[in-house]
Amino acid sequence: MSYFPICVICLLFLVDLVFPKVCSKQDVLEYLNLTRNNEKFTTCRPALDWTHPTIVYFDIYFYGILSMIEKSQIFVPILWMSVSWNNERISWDPKDFCGIKSVILPKEMLWKPDLYINEIAEREDGPLNPYLYISHDGNVKMEDDHKIVSTCTMNVHKFPFDTQKCHITVSSINYSDKEIKLIPASNSSKATQVARESILTKGEWEFLNISVLLQNESYEGQTYDRIKYTISVRRMPLMHFINFQLPILFFLILDLASFFIPDRGEKLCFKVTVLLGISVLLLILNDILPSKSHRCPLIAVYVIVIFSFMLLSLLETILVIYLINMNTEQDAKGIQKSEEHNSDTDNRKTDINNRISDSGVEAPLESLMLKEIYSKESMNDVQLLQLILEELQTIKLTLVPNTLKAKTAQIYWLGMAKCINRVFFAVYLISVSLFLVFIFREWKVE
Ligand SMILES: *[C@@H]1O[C@H](CO)[C@@H](O)[C@H](O)[C@H]1NC(C)=O
Ligand SMILES: *[C@@H]1O[C@H](CO)[C@@H](O)[C@H](O)[C@H]1NC(C)=O
Ligand SMILES: *[C@@H]1O[C@H](CO)[C@@H](O)[C@H](O)[C@H]1NC(C)=O
Ligand SMILES: *[C@@H]1O[C@H](CO)[C@@H](O)[C@H](O)[C@H]1NC(C)=O
Ligand SMILES: *[C@@H]1O[C@H](CO)[C@@H](O)[C@H](O)[C@H]1NC(C)=O
């Protein structure tokens, strides 16, 4: 008789072995009374005692930057967000359900904390993860992979050698810290390490670190917890340097080299072309930089100062050309004056004078006279000698004093122009080098 209960237990055990118990996750839901429209689970914060705050662990995994637009101050990171909390209404013993330890449910079946990102600029309508992961001890986990279009105040003072810090602040809208306690699941060093390992996009930006800060803000007598993530990224300056700063530097070198072009007209053309090249690059800059920033970006200073240097050198070239031309005009005037002086000499001399002034000062006088002489080959020697004498006297009378004066003036002005040119070149070279050293040092300073 006393063996009877033991036998029953043995029999049950045998039955259990031969026909093992079959469970489905639906059994768990039925046990919990968890149906789609059960308001008990969806409406209220799942705390049995309302004075117990729900502790919400929040974590962000940073995967990379989709884009970063300086002009509109938009920052689009790719983030994986994980939120977990405890639902006190849910618990089951896995032993009763053949070891089922977790179930996956659609999001709308349970209460979720109403977390939101303060910096968000645009709601995303991409597909979100529609499920919640629920474990037997009531732990609920919500994971989402987000492309967040957020605002970020970028400081482009040091563009393209800049480091940007963008914030992502997470808080609950409706629940104060008495109801929802937000806790960052990983600290700064962990978040940074995880992000370093999982970063996917290696575009223009180099990821530096993430810092995590738990803060609180007061609003209408309530305090709200919030977690502030600060993502620091550094721009990879190489492409901007190659596309922008280097060409400008090349233009500057070309401008410096143009001081050695002998033909002044060509030099002028060359300088104007270089200046136009720079102004095209200025247009590119306009596309990158925001129109309003706190401090003038160094790159704007760089371009504008180099542009002004080149403008100055262009103006200097014009001045030099003006000085030289003014002197030639004086020459022409001097010769005309001498013509007036010698108007009493006979017509043939004036004729020669005219030709001389026509053909400019440096025209080969000899060839002119030779032609004249050859044309009169038929004359006899005496006449020829007479003619040569006359010609020489004419030349002596008309040219020597005035040409000498003109020549000294020309030499003076040429010397002046050359001197101006040299001094300007030296000053230009020194100030450009000083400026470049200054600006690149300024760029490098942290
Ligand atoms: C489940 O809900 C039904 C009504 O919807 C109720 O009668 C039943 O007692 C509930 N069971 C549990 C375990 O809460
Ligand atoms: C939270 O507050 C916002 C408005 O501030 C409201 O639209 C929203 O429905 C509230 N959510 C909950 C769960 O109470
Ligand atoms: C950050 O968290 C890790 C474990 O997650 C821990 O080992 C480390 O000491 C923490 N660092 C700080 C500064 O708290
Ligand atoms: C992250 O990097 C920035 C820029 O280098 C630095 O200022 C900041 O102190 C760093 N933060 C942490 C937590 O290391
Ligand atoms: C808010 O945060 C400050 C420190 O940042 C802390 O001293 C204070 O106790 C917090 N207040 C509440 C209500 O948690």
C-alpha cells in the first residue's frame, strides 16, 4: 500500500519520458493573459507600486556618419539604440513552459517609455524594428536602428582642420524622474570602444570618442532625467587641402613667378587670369561654409588675403606700365617740340623729322638715311657729300639735345619702375611668407 504514491510518481515520470510535454510561446502569452488589446499592458507604466520608478537603461551604438552638412548644420549619424526596462506584470517560470525563457512580441502590445531625441530635425519614416524582446523575468528590450537627422552647431572656424562635437540628448517627455529613471547602459570609455570596433562608414570624418553624461532638467517643478551623448569627430582634411588650399597656393606661386615675365603686357594678362582662377575657387567656398558663423573661418581669411595680395601685385604692374608709358609720351612730346624749334630749316629736314618721330625714338635712323642716299645715286660725289653733311647737321640739331634729355628721362623712369618692381617683389614675398606661416600655425593650434 505504502508503495502506491511512489508508483504513481514513477508512472507519471515514465509517461513524461515517453510523451514529452509540448509547449508553445502562445502558452506563455495565454498564461500572462497578454493579448493585443489588453489595456492593462499598454496604457500604464508597468509598476505594481506606483512609487517605484521604472529604471530604463539606454544605450547607443554609433555606426558612422551618413552626412554632415556645414551649410545647414545638419548631422546624420547612424545609430543602434537599445532600450531596456523591467515590466513588473510579466514573469513566468521557464520550468513550467519547457524552458521557454523569452518571447518576441509586436511593439504595440506593451507599454514603452516615451523617449525622444531633443536634437531631432526630421522624423524618419523608414522601417523600424517592430518587435520587443521579453524575457521570463519581465525584462523588456527594444532595439532600433536609426538614421537620425539632427541639428548640430558646427564651428567652421578652422575648416578644413576642424573637430566637431555633436550632441544627442535623450529624455522622456511625459515621465519625470520619479517615474522613469534613465540610466546610460555604457559609460564613455565603453561606448567609445564599441563605436571604434563597429564603425562602418569611414568617409570624410574620423571618429574620436563619445562621451556620456547623465543630466537632469527642471520643468514646471518636476525634474526629468536626460542622457547627453557627445560625439566628437575630426575632419580628414586631405581632400579639402588638395582641392582647395593647394590650388590657391599654386596660383600664388604663379603670381610670384610672373614677376619674371619680361613682357609687361603679357604679365598683366597673366596676372588677371590667375586672379580670375582664384575667384572661381571662391565660389566653391561659398557652397561649403554656412553663411552665418560665430567667427570668420580661417579659410575665408586665407582666400581673401591671398586674393588681396594678388590684386595689389596686379595694381603694381599697372603702375609700372603707366610709369614707363608716361615717359614714352614725354619723348614724343619732346621731339614734336624740337620740330617746332627747327621749323625754319627747309622742308626736306622736316620731312625726315616727321619720319623719325613716326618711327619712334629707337628706329634705326641709319637705314632711313641710307635709303635716301641710295635713291640719289645719280648725284655726283660732291653733291652726295653735301647731302650727307646736311643730313648730319639736321640730326645734330634736332636730335642730340632733346634725345639726350629724353633718354635721361627714360632711363630715370625705367630705373624708377625697376626699383619699384624690385622693392615690391621683396615686400610681397616677405609678407606672403609671413602670412602663410601665421595662417597655417593658426590652423594647427588646437
Ligand atoms: C485574463 O483575462 C480574463 C478576461 O479578459 C480574466 O477573466 C482572467 O481572470 C485573466 N487571467 C489572469 C491570469 O489574469
Ligand atoms: C506625452 O506628451 C505628449 C505631449 O507633450 C503627448 O502628445 C503624448 O501623447 C504623451 N504621451 C504619453 C504616453 O502620455
Ligand atoms: C566603464 O565600464 C566598464 C564596464 O562596462 C568598466 O570596466 C570601466 O571601469 C568603466 N569606466 C569608468 C570610467 O567608469
Ligand atoms: C573626446 O575628444 C575630444 C576632442 O579630441 C576631447 O576634447 C574630449 O576631451 C574627448 N573626450 C573623452 C571623454 O575622451
Ligand atoms: C540633478 O543633477 C545634479 C547634478 O548635475 C544633482 O546634484 C542633483 O541632485 C540632480 N537632481 C535630481 C533631482 O536628481
